[in-house]
Amino acid sequence: MQPLLDFLSQGGYAFYVWSAFGMTFLLLVAEVISLRRSRRTILRRVGRLARLHTQNQPPGEQ
Amino acid sequence: MKINWFKYASPATFYPVAGRLVPIFGIAALALMLLALYWGFFETPERLGGSNPQKEYYRIIFIHVPAAWLSMWLYLVLAGWSAVGLVFNTRLSFMMANAVAPTGAVFTFIALWTGAFWGRPSWGTYWDWDPRLTSELILFFLYIGFMALHSAIDDSRRADRAAALLAIVGLVMLPIIFWSINCPDPNNCAALHQRSSLGNIESNILTAMLTMTLGFWLYSFATAFARLRGIIVLREQDSVWVRELLAVDGGAETGVGGTSGDGRQADPRQPNRGVRA
């Protein structure tokens, strides 16, 4: 237990060290999540438009 | 052997290539970052420097310096693709520039934020209007300005060219940041960004720092290519190949468009928040 506590306290500078690393972690994770969500949104929107478009076309015609 | 580089300048050709690269770069980035964290926290000394050493808080170096490097390199990439786009008028170049910008802004913010939390214990202040800090802040505003300008112009071709011009003009900030060290004699001032060279750094610290830099680079590739794919689909949505790609399975080939069969969730009138075209 003590080694873990020592590690977390970072010699008394825990606030500075973990604020820096924590914000970096949060930002990178948030960027990945927002990328996945925006990709899903784009594919849903554009895919729906694409299907509408092909349904309106008689088969065999381009 | 002659390679036709312009073949890959077509969004239709590059879209699947980017799709294969994203997971490769993403996994490699994660592995390198974890390795760098392990090395930085467990294989390095607790003190840095001689008579008046930096204590444990110096470990912020393992994200601060790589993020600051990335913020400048990614701006170089952004301006480079903008210039290529202006010269050759290739759509994909502008899309690349747009795909890089948010990641660059993220790393610029990380550099500023981690710098503040390093500056407080070592310089006694979170922020100071020192030349390097100020010019890095301006770089952050340049990224924001690039994205804001691009999204403010409806015609995407005009938006491309206007934002590209801004990016190229903003290049002037890079040498300013690089040479903005205001402490020529380290004996006279506490240490607002002392002149340093990589050769003087303890090798374990250097290893962790360079590993993290490589991890950040690969992360940037992964996110930029992922964003690029979204931009390509949005901006080429009237082209035949996008229609054929999405009409078949609604993008299910990517493994994330699973709800595409449920049309109720999609509202074409809704502005695509968080999506940059």
C-alpha cells in the first residue's frame, strides 16, 4: 500500500503532476469519443440521403 | 520506378487507405504512450538538475515538451497542406489541413495547460506574459481562428482558400516561438524556459520524452485520418462512389454505423454539431 501512496503523492507535488497528466488524458479521450460520435452522425445522415437517392432511381440506371 | 502520387490525391482512393491506417496508428500510439508513461514514472530519477533541483513535478516534461513540439509540427503540417492546396488546387490537401487543425489545437492547449502546472511549482506562477508563453497562446488562437474562419464561410471551396491563407500567414509564429527564450544567462533568472539541448538530458528522461513524442505523433495521424474520413464523406456526398458506398450498408463496413437502419434517429435538418466539413 505504501509504495502506491508514495507514487500517488509524487513527493508532495501530486496536485501539479496529476492536474497536468489528468487534463491531457481527458482531452485525448474526449477527442477520440467526439470523433467516433461525429463519424456515426455523418454516416447516418449521408447514408440516409444516399439510400433515398438510389431508391428514387429506376434499377439498372446510373 | 515512377509512382503516380496524384493517384492518392483523390479522396475516393485515399478514403479506404485512411480507414486501414487509423487502427494501426491508434494501437501503436496507445502502446507507445503507455510505455512512455511507465518509463517516465518508474525509470527516471526523482530530481532533475544540480544545486537547485526540480523535484517530482519535472515529470510534467514527459507530456509538456512533446505536446509543445507537436503543436508546432502540426501547425507546419496544417500550413503545408494549405499551401499544397492553394498551389495544386487539390481538394484532398484542404481536407487534410482541416483534419489536422483540431488535433493541433488540442496539443497546443495541452502544452499551455501542462506548462501552467509546471510553472507554478518551479517559477511560482501559473502564467506570465513571457515571450514563449504568449506566442504559444497566439498559436492556439491561430488554430481556433483557422477552424472558425473555415466554418464561417458557407462555400467550402472559398472557405478552404481563405483558411489556407490564414494558416500560411500564421506560419510566422513558428520561428517566433522557437527563438523566444528570454533568459540568455541561466544564472541570473530562475528559469523561464532556459536554453537547453537534448544532449544534456539524462538518457532515461530523454527516452521517455521521445517515446511520448512518437506516441503523440501516431495519435495525431490516427485522429487526423479518422477525421479526414468524415470530412471526405460529407464533402463528397453527392459523388457516385460515396452514394454506392453508403447506399449498400449505410457505412456498416466501418463497424460503427450499426444503427443506420433506424431512420428515426437521423434528422437531416439538424445541424451536425461537432462535425467540421
